[in-house]
Amino acid sequence: MEELLKQFPDITEKQKQQFEMLGPLYSEWNARINVISRKDIEELYTRHVLHSLGIAKVMPFKPGAKVMDVGTGGGFPGIPLAILFPETEFYLIDVIAKKIKVVQEVAKALGLTNVKAEQKRAETVKGEFDFIVSRAVTNMPDFVKWVRGKVTKDQNHGLPNGILYLKGGDLTEELQVFQRVTLYNLSDYFTDEFFETKKVVHLAMKYKV
């Protein structure tokens, strides 16, 4: 929490309380339904919450924006982003029902009215979004196939609409087929060694490509 408050000093008291609640909530749910590894639950704020908020360093979502989190797992990056951007609509999906159950209960406990979570495959989702976010659920070429045609043409942000993907390691080969891609090193924003190789990949997507 200390690092989070340092990185995002302008959050409201309500947002601070919501972020503080994440630790106890995920510990409680993880004891019932294992959605985060035992090792990672001890590092929840660094490896999950701050990591998710790396996207916010690259793209502050505007009020009214629509964001889909594909393969959200226990709610990352969607839940921390939804706390930070209460006026942005977040749609969190995962194919595993028990994970979506946790997401729904956490969102309810936090009072997040801007979160909708469903058990669903990305390919079956109807509708369009300003941005599609995710944390390394698959390689980028496959991910693009999943979300093809789901990005709106209406541009309202500093970056072109498209994908914001949290991933680590050397991505040169994986991304070589894409022309409109930009990498943001999270080590430029966060000092913890966990972020040394972590990146936000922004892939601008043309309308219904």
C-alpha cells in the first residue's frame, strides 16, 4: 500500500479504503478458491495490484470509456483499474466459473458499480470497447484473433484505441508481425525488481480489422 499511495497520491479516501480492502478480501477468497498462488498472495500489492495499475501509468482512462479485461483470473488487471477509474465501465471475463465468482464477490464487497464480470470467451462477446486489457493470457497473435472487431472506432484518449497487454520478457519475435505496437517498460515507473522485465504492450487496432 505504501508504494501504491506514493505512485497514485491523488486517490480519494474511498479509493484508499477500497485498495486497503483488497488484501483481506483476496486472502479470504483464496483460502476458499485458489485463484492466486500462495507465494503471490503475500506479494499481492506488488505482483497483482501495482502490476495491474501499470496500465494506468500508460493510459489514464476517461469517464464513460469502456474497457474489457480478457482472462481476468481473480480480477487483474480489471479490479484495481476499476477502483482507480470509477467512472470508466469495466467488463471482466474469464472461462473459469470459480474465478468469475471471486471477481463478482470482490467487486460487490468493494461497492464497485462500474464492474460487470461474466464467464465467457472473448470470441463470443458482443459489443465494442475503447481498450481491451489483459495479463499475458496467451501470445499476442492469438489474442488479437480473439478480440478482432471488438474495438470501437470512436477515439477519445491520448493513445489510439486497441489492446493494452501486461507481459514480461523478450517480446521481439512475438510482436514482429505488428506495425502499430509500442512497448512501455514498467521499470520506468516502479522501482521494485519485480518490474525489471515487465512491460505494457500497446497495440493500436484499426476498426474491425
